[in-house]
Amino acid sequence: MNKKLIILFFFTPLIAKDIYYTRSGIVSFFSSTPIEDIKAINEQTTCVLDMDNGDVSFRIPILGFNFKNGLMQEHFNENYLESDIYPHAGFKGNIDNWEQTNLSEQPQAVSLTGIMTIHGVSKEIVETGKISIKDGKVNGIATFKIVVADYNIKIPKIVRQNIAEIVEVTVKLDLKKK
């Protein structure tokens, strides 16, 4: 009997964690230049939020991005992000000052600090977002300004004018309790 009690004592914190997650988060990609705008959307993002400490991570399958133009999608996957070599991008970090965050239906601004990994390159970033809770779901949105060169993404000279040096990556999440 005592062994069962000891085992239960050690594993209870793992079971009792207050985790929210999704497997269908939305990530959009936007590049704007005077020549053309490039947009893509991905609805296959996985995200986990630990409500106890504000730790957050998300993982984006690169092949999940859909473009209106099939050729753009092919170039994005084969030439720029090399999705066969680097199949995922992701973020792992936390919501700063989580202990002072009081979730409500009214979205509130938060700061996110962590490591963004794209194209096999990891960089520390700090960005802002908004978070709220409604109908038992945690809603979050954040826009990351990504400097393409920081992640060793090579853009051929012939199309360099068509692709912005800084792209916007917006993450929209509706997380439910695990």
C-alpha cells in the first residue's frame, strides 16, 4: 500500500498539470514588396501552453503552408525553406510575467520570449501578442517579424525584388484543456 501511495505522490504533478493545446493552430505568412504580395496559410500548427508557468511552444509543418499559386508553394518548399531537409519550424519559450497575467474574455497584451527555429537556425526573439480566455478556450495571437537572412534562407537575385527582407508570420491559436 505504501508503494502505491509513493508512486501516486510522484506522478500526481504530471497528471495535474494545467495544459492547453491545439493541433489546428493557424499560421499565416505575408511578404509585401512593391512588385508583389505573397501570402500563405497553414492550419496544421501544434501548440502547447502550460497554464502553471506560461511556457509555450508551437511546431509548424512547413509543407502545411498553402499558397494561391502552386509555383510559389513549390519554390517556397524546394528552394527557400527546403522542407525536405527542414520539415518544421517552431518556437519554444514563455509568456513574460505570466504570474501577473489574469486571463479574461478581454484580450490583453503579453510579451513572448523564446527561441524561434526556422530553416535549421535558432534565434532568441522577443515579440508581443494578445491572449484571452472564452468558453473554456485560451485564444492567442502574435505576429513575428522574421528577417529572412537571419535564418539563412537564400533568395536568388532574380526574384529578390519579389520577396520582402522581413516577412510577417502571424500565429492564431484556440487552445483547449488537455
